[in-house]
Amino acid sequence: AINRDKVKLRLRFMNAVILSGTPKKMYSMEVTNLSAFAVTITEIGLHNTDSTNKVVFFAPIMSNATLPVRVESREQMSAYVAVEDVDTNLKYKDAYAKTACGVVVVDKNLPQSLSS
């Protein structure tokens, strides 16, 4: 039962378009809880590649929720940030989500405009 006690998350970084009103280009981070129990997501953002290892946090737009957010077993949450709110002068190595218990999950599949 050791595996049942482990935090398991899947993170996907995606492009999105919000269609209500004027269409707006966004980045989306989808966190799926694959654990057998609920987890609390406390941080979502991007790690940049410079030597200071700065972290750029999303100011997430979510359905009537703000961080931290509790994600039940087998459920998911999504956070969005406007493309123009991400500093493209920096280059990023990955997108990440962090739980209240300190588990960090990353997605290295970033758009070329952010990672090269």
C-alpha cells in the first residue's frame, strides 16, 4: 500500500483561448490529481533558466477559486494566465505546480517562444 500513500499528479501546460467577449490568448496549466486522496495546490508557475532560478508565479484565473485550492482524488483544476502577462524576455525551463506538502510536479513541454 506504499504506492497508495504517494502524491501523484499530472501537469499539462497548454495554449488556450478564452472566447467570452473578445477572444484572448492564454496559457493554461491543468493539474490532475492521480492520488488516492485529496491534495492542496499552493503554487503554480514557471521556473526560468537564469542562475538566480527565479520563479514566475501565475496569478491564476480559475472557476471561483484562488490558490491554495484543494483537488480531490481523480479530479483536476486549471489555471490560466494571459500570454501578454508572461515576460517573454526571460526563458523558462519548465512549468510547475507545488502542493502544500512540498511535492513539485513539472512539465518541460513549453512553447518554443518561452523556452528557446
